[in-house]
Amino acid sequence: MSTRPTPRATYRFQLNGDFGFADVTATLDHLVDLGVSHVYLSPIGTAAAGSTHGYDWLPPPAVSDVLGGIDGLRELRRAATDRGLGIIIDIVPNHTGVADALANPWFADLLRHGHRSQYASYFDVDLSDDNGADGKIALPVVAADGDLSPLEIDEQGNLRYYDHAFPIAPGTADGTAAEVHARQHYKLVPWNSGLIGYRRFFTVNELAGLRQEDPAVYDATHGWLRELIAEDLIDGVRVDHPDGLWDPQQYLRNLRHDVGDDRLIYIEKILAPDEPLEPTLPVEGTTGYDQMRIIDGLFVAPSGVVQLTELNEHLTGDTGDAQWFASVEHQRKLTTLRESFPTELRRLVRTITHSDPAADSESIADACAELIAALGVYRADYPSLRPRLETTAVRIAAANPSLTRALDAIMRATRSPGAATSRLAQTCGAVTAKSVEDSLFYRTARLVSAQEVGGDPANPAVSLNEFHDHNAQRARRWPLAMTATSTHDTKRGEDVRARIALLSQVPERWSLVIERVWLGTEIPDNLTCYFLLQNIFGVWPADGEVTDELRARLVEYARKASREAGLRTTWTEIDEDFETAIERWIHQVTTDPIATAVSDLVARTSSAWRQETLARKAIALLGPGVPDIYQGTEWWDDSLVDPDNRRPVDFARSLEHPKAELVRTALGVRAGHPEAFGASSTYHRLPVDGPASDHAIAFGRGSDDAPEIVVIAARFTHSLKPESAADTVIELPRGTRWRDVRTGVTHSDTVDLAAARTDHPVAILVRD
């Protein structure tokens, strides 16, 4: 039986060489003041030199000396325990850093000895004769022209190509650099050749995938974790990208055995809007992108989405609606698979044809591509998703009968766990992430706040019915899952998304700002500028003063966003003239006279933004699940995508701040009523009647059928009329009096929306 504690809230820190264990220790009193229960750390393992995130960890696994080493972690643990705080760490089983091959002893040994290396089974390498690299490990580091003349043997006896250094196999050092290269177990190939000899994390060549399905690999990568557990230094783990693994289900069963029943396991699993989390997984739940989508969508006005669709089509030529998304996403996945994952596709096809030699390779490749493009989930080999794979195959065959035989072969090959099943799943996840989140989400601009990890920009609005139904199910099925609002991977922070979502409430006024910008600035590209303008509006200072620092941040963001989109400039083929034009345009938008138009709309919507940022936070803090507070988001936060959202945080700021005060109040309520938020807690939608019923958000939390806490907030507040709020009545659970935790005012039986929110945008009531 599980003896795991119920976290009250987690607080996520991003560790690096400038912010380690000692710095976290110095903030613990701040966390106690907020009321959180668990410190939640980014990866703590030894990482590549200068790493700012830790996901490029290097073997052998150990606590990073840069962060403070094992003694620093022990001191943090002692200090946290003294304050009643637990510790959760982020672990990275899927991959290891290989940017500097020599810095990774496992990878270096693989390159030096090839299939004879003691670490050959650790990496998912392709050494087949028909791998396109003469049966060697393809390393795509050479210029596009394939010129190897810069190759040399350095003073340490390594083979060097510019900044890249590689080990040399024993007995192969004689002759020219080119002759030495020809004798190695690896082959340096052009970066755009479509060849790579190992499974990666998505398309990141610097992160090589590990074979956790091999018990030896699992033991080698988790021995240090077992030691941390044996010494009782951690209370749980967050598993990075389990969908990249060969068999996530078995991996998580192994992990649960290691961590035991008294520690927490959270997984970074990105769920599609219609995808349930596999119920058999031995975890507390996901890290919460699914809940973030629901909370964000609740504050998007459906009527405004219609007008924003028209605006987007007028400016960019695309609607950005569900039909457009379905078509473009499908094509984007097909293109991404062929252009960015040709090696993975070839390996997948070989696996299927190996089990069915009569299958036609070209047809199998086409059928695999169509399946991956149509599935709509990261991977469909979880038991609850197998029917989805089968029905998708039937649908594709009906639309394209020529693929029927190939699809039948794929279904047979993937009927049971094995190579075909896992390779299809791993490839599908990588293609989905790269083509949608890291590409398509930068190529459309109907409402960019919905273009988020785990988001659903095709259908950005969530109804009250959907919101309450989702929460009721979450309370029953995954009551201890995390609730994310901002993370190190979100493309915009929670308050930025809240500001942008307000555009759905004021589309007419937004159209006037667009007109002013388009008439008063030099537009290098309609789509790029419309995409960026929404983000600029999202981070615009309340006082209207755009500093040089913010302008520089916007330029950096625009550069990354434009290159990710890959429409006018890319990471590998940079259009400097275009990027310079965008920088000039940003300067025009952020200075008068154009800046005045943006500032005016920010001012007009500031009250609604304040109300709704607090309402969103309250739902995250008091709804089903465990709230996760990303560093610094207890105050207003204007972060954009990484590395912008990993900037240093000033923890000395006062907690006399609207968001911080809400966090303290809400977590105080959770502390005082633990049963109402625990594993057996319940969620209750409260009846609402009146002209503003579609504005009112009202629910109760409790144990069994007796709510102990009531939360009342509002959405679409820009158009919420005081008289309508006063005429809208929330029915409270009967038989008791309900006390507002802030004011002490009590209510019985009913309360109107205006009265409940007289003193604060969010009313938190407790059973008196």
C-alpha cells in the first residue's frame, strides 16, 4: 500500500553554475513563507561544461560538483527537512550529452571501439551495412559541401574537425588525417546528409539516446539515484521525456521498484486533448501541461476567437482554425519525418520488413509516415491507445487503398511489444514534438497564447462544462498530478499568456492596434510580425515604458521564433537582412507614436488582466492536483521562451504582492484542510444562475460528498457588468455557513457573484 505523502505545492528551481544548492538553501525561508511543501530541482547531475539546464548530463552519473556536489545536496536536505520541506529532483533517462564526444566517456569509448565497446549496448546506434555510412556510426558535423580537408590530428592524438574532437581506435593513428578517419568506427558526414548513427533527443544531435530497456544500462544510469534514496536525500522524481524510451511502461515499473511506495513519481508526458494518461502507469501523474491547457482555455472567449480567425486570415492568408490546423499539421509531420528523421524512418522500415520480408519497403515507409502524421499523440503503444492506432490504420487504408497491405504488415508487426512497436512509437513522438511544438506553433498566429506545449490552438476555448467535467475526472483519476502554469519549457509565462488571451475579449480594439501598426511601421513579413505583435502585447509593461533591456529581449525572442518557424530564416540558413528588418520593426513598434497605441490597449485591459491572472492562479492552487510554482511566478512574470524564462530571479522581493498574497492564502487553506486536497479529495461544481452565469467559475473541494472549501472567480471580466454580476447567484453547499478567509464575511445558502468578489477577484470560502 502506498505511504506517499500528499504534496501541498512544489516550487521549481532552475539550477546552473550561477545558482546551485547553496542558493536554493538561502531561499528556503521564502518557500516556507509561501506555504509550499516541496523543493523541485532541475537536473542535478554532472552536465556538459557551461550547461545552463542540466539535461545534457555526462556519465558516470553523479551529483554535479558545479552545483555543490553531494555535500551541498546533503546540506540542502538538512535545511529543507528542518523547515518541513521535501525535495523532488528531475532525472533524465532518455539521453546523455555528446556535444563534446571526449567529455562523455561512454560515448567516446563507443566511437573508439565500435561494436566491441563495453558501452556499445548503451546507445541506440545503427551499424547496419546499409545505414548510408558504410556500416559505421554516422556523425553529422561536416559542412554541407562534405569537405574534410580541415581534418587534423591534434596534440592529444585525437581526430579534430574544427571545434569537434573525436577519439581514435587503437592502432589506427598512422598516415594522414583522412587516412586515419577512414579507419575509424565512425564516419564524419555533412550535417544535412540525412545521416546520423544514433537515436537522438528529437533532432538535437548533441543529445544521444540511451537504451534503458537494457538492464545493464538501467543499472548504470540509476545506481546514483538508488544511493540518493538509500541516504534519504530525495522524496521523489520528475522523469524527463519518458515517451522517448523504448518501453516507458517497463521503465516506470522499474523506477517505482527503485524509489519505493513512499516517494513520488511525476512524468513529463504531453497529452493530446483527447488522450487519457495510461491508467496502469505507477506514477502520481503528469507534470501538468494537460491541466494548463484547461485553465488557459477557460479564459478564451469563443466569440472573440471567431473574429480573431478573420483577422488572422486577413493578415496572413490562413485562418488558423481547426480545419487549417488538421491539414497543415498532417503535412508538416510528413515533411518533418522525411527531412529531419530519414535515418529513424529507414530503421523503422527495416525493422518491419525484417519481420515480414515480403513487405515492400517503399510502401511500408509511406504507410508509417501516414500513421505518424495522423495519430495525433506522441506514441500509441500504451494499452489504452492501441485501439487508436488500429482505427487510424483503418481510416488511412480507406482513404488510400494502395497502402492497405503495408498497413496490415505494420499492424501485425506492432501487435506485441518489440522492436517494431517501440521504433514506431519513438519516431512518432520525436516527429510530433519537432513538427508541431517546435515548428507549426511558430508558423501561425490566430491566438498565440494557445500555441503552447500541450496546448490546443485549433480549439483554444474551453467551456465551463468541459472545465468542470475535466476537473471532476482529474480528482477521481489523478488527484496528485501536478498542475503547471509556467515551466522551463513553456513558450510564454502564465501572465503573458493571460494578457494575450484577453485579445479574444477585445478583438475590435485589437484590430485598431493592428491597423495602427501596419500603417505606421515597415512590415517585413505579415505572419512573422503578427505573431510577434501578440507576444509584444503580452510582455508590454503596465506603465508603458519599454526599456532597452526589454527591447533587447524581444529582439532575441524574435530571432529564435523566426528561425524555429523556418519560413524566412533558419538556424542553418540565416537571412541576416530579414532578421535586421525584424529588429528595426520591433524598435518602431516599441517607440512612439506606435507604442502609444499598444500602451492604450494594455491600460484598457489592465483590470481584466489582473483579475484573470489571479483567477487562473487560484484555480491552479486550489483545483484538483498539486500546484507547481515555477521560480519567480509568485510575482508578475513577463517571461518568453527559454532562455528568457531561465533568467535569474530576485527572491528578495516583497511578498506583499497580489500574486504572492494569493499563493500564501491558498496554500494556507490547503495546509489547514489537507483532506480536501489529498488522494481521496473530491471536486464539486456549484450551481450558478443569472445573466453572468457564463462568467462565473465556482467549485468546491472536500472529502467524500462534503465540500470544505469553495472557490469563486470570474472570466471574461472585461465585459462583466456589475449589475449582471449582482444578479448572478451561486448556490453554496447547504447546511452550513461559509466564511471568506480574507474578510471574515460569512454567507449561507447563496452568494451573488458581485458580493463574493467585492474585495478580491477570487473568493475563497471555508466551512465555518
